[in-house]
Amino acid sequence: MKSTYDADAKKTSNNVVAKIPRATLRVKDEDTKGLSDREKAEIDAFIERYKNTEALQQRLYAHKLPEIVSDVVRFLSTLEDVAEKEVIASQIAQAMVELRRAMKA
């Protein structure tokens, strides 16, 4: 976003200068052509902060996993819908396979 102040209208206008896809975290060169070095540095800083936030979130999830599993166990002990239990069991089984692979790496 680029903010500019219009003194005549006495208000600020905001314009999108570049889009940053979450999947790649890469800005297209055509989006940064007209930007100053300072603005490009701001985009780079934003991307780094986003990566750091994502890493912290993943770390939090890893530490909260035992608590989450306990909550799931309590939920499943009261769940009467057999079909839903089967879906959840399948998802958990796949997640356990991925977790085991990650722990071996």
C-alpha cells in the first residue's frame, strides 16, 4: 500500500503497489518497477516479518499439539456420529504418518 495525502481534499488515499502471494511470497518485477529503493526494502521487510510470524505460529502449534490431542480425545469420547468419527480417524491416521516421517528426518 502506498499512502498519499491530498491537502486540498484533506484526506489520505491508499493505493495497492504490489501483491504478495502467500504461496510464493514473491513480488512480480512488473509490480516493483516504479517503486523506490526504500519502498522495495519495505516490501522485503514485510516478507521477512511474515516468514518469521509463520515460523512462530508453526512452533506454537508443535508445542500445543499434546493439548490439542487431549481436546480431540475428549471430543471423540462424546461424539456419537459414526461417520464423522471415521472421517476424523482417517485424517488423524494420515497426520500421524506425516508426523512420523517428519520426526525421522
